[in-house]
Amino acid sequence: MTGTMMRSTAPVDTEIDLGDDSNSEDSEGKQPWKTQLETVMEEEETEEEEDLVSTQSDTRPLINERDPRQMNECLKVSFEDVIAEPFSVRSGDRVWFWSNALFEVSRVWFYRIGTAVLAIPFSVIAGVLFAFLTCLHIWLLTPCVKVIFMNTGRLEMLWSSLLDIFVLPVYHSVSKCCRSVSVRFTRE
């Protein structure tokens, strides 16, 4: 088995045998108190060992939960969010029903057609862009910032000393002046 097999979130029937003999196994050699999913997963683990990086990767596509970080909350649009008739002016019930149905069908199918046409090219472009930006950050930006920080240590120490000598006493004196101010609220 490859590392791309997804776990199902559908409920699994569990068979529980609470017999007296805890070491008994049924005719297939499986323990009856385990679910079918657990048994299959144990068999897969014994067939091949996967490394921790591939099993803990968050880049696997999630089939059931495609927006786990709730990034697209603003795109959850229904017919009632777009079209609403006030009580004073109303179209016929059939017009409203078919408008709703056509809205939902056209929204779903045009999204599916658009993603079928654009998803793969945009995914490739986004992957290349993020790879390029990551490469620039790792190999260019971070070393430059480290070099700047290494060479500006004395300047940082000078700046800190200037702030301690000239600015800090001003703030201390202002805080001592404002310390005696008190505010009282009264009801009139």
C-alpha cells in the first residue's frame, strides 16, 4: 500500500465479544473485539513501515474537510444571502422555487467546470511561486539579515545607550509628574 490512502470518516460497525476467554480468536485469526478498520490498519502497518514524515504530512489532500483552517468563511453563500424578496413584493412560488434551484445548480456546476479548467494550472503556478519565494527567503533574505545583524551589533549598542541617556529620563520624569493625577467618577 502507498502512503496516499485516506482514512474514512464514515461510521464503522464494531463487533464486541465479551466472552470469558480473552485470548480466543475467531476462525480468521482476528480478534473479535477489534473493528474492521483497526484490523486493516494493523495489517498495513505490518506489511510496510512508513516513516513519520510521510504519515504526519499536512500536505495530503483532505477529501472530507477541504477548508480545515476556515480560510474561506466569506464564500459560504446561499441563495438567501444573494436574493431576498420583501413581504410587500413577491414573485410567484414557482418562480422563487425554480430561481433557487437554478441558482444552486449553476453555482455548483460553473464552480466545478471552472476548477476543472483552472485548478491544475493555478496549482502549478502557486507551487512554483511559493517554491521560488521560499528559495529566496532561505538562500538570500535570511543570510543577508544575519550579516546585517552581525555587523550592526555595535550600532545597536550605541542606539540603546543613546535612548537610555536621553529618552528614558524624560519618560521617567513625565511618569513622576502624572503619578499624582487621579480621576474620580461621580454621578450627578
